[in-house]
Amino acid sequence: MNNNQGFKDLRVWKQGIVLAEQIYSLTSKLPTHERFGLIDQLRRSAISIPSNIAEGQKRLNRQETVQFCGIALGSSAELQTQLILASRLYKLPVEKELGECEEISKMLTGLIKAIKNKS
């Protein structure tokens, strides 16, 4: 990743946006009493993934870029945990979203390694 490449050109960012859209749709199926609980947490975690990728891409040095990609990676793990909980509590089918999180996590891990190895 370099600062000449726009974050909107990154496949991992695009997938993060699609996942956030899927999470908004999924959370609309949760009970309204979860509005300030699980719904809010799921949405914040999902939004955090592409947001941190974008912010990291615009940072001026590799160390900061890696840091923000790491935050996005953490948000993906957080989202996976919340999806599992939503599935257990409300029997929501979340396999597709969990798969997307896994794919995004792999892509972020690869991106972080590539940035670190860049000379």
C-alpha cells in the first residue's frame, strides 16, 4: 500500500464496506431493546473496519499505517465475537458475515505483512 493508492481502490476496504452494509441489514432483525446494546456494538465494529483501513492508508509513515490496519484487524475479531453472540441469543444466521470477517482478517494480515516487509 502506498499513499498514491486511494483507500477506495483497496479490495479489503471495499469488502469492509460491503460487510458493514450486511451488518446494518442483519441488525435490523434484532429486537429493539438491543438498540443501545448489541445492535450498536455490531454496527460500530463493522464501521471501524473500513474506517481504520482508510485512515491508515492516509497516514504519512508505514508504522502508523500498520497500526491502523491492526486496529481494523482487531475490530474484525470483535465483530466475529458479537456475531457469534447474536447467533446464540437470537438464532440469527450469521455464517456469511462470519466468513466475510475471516476473509477480511486474512487480507488485513497479508497487507500488514506486506507493509512491514516493504523497504
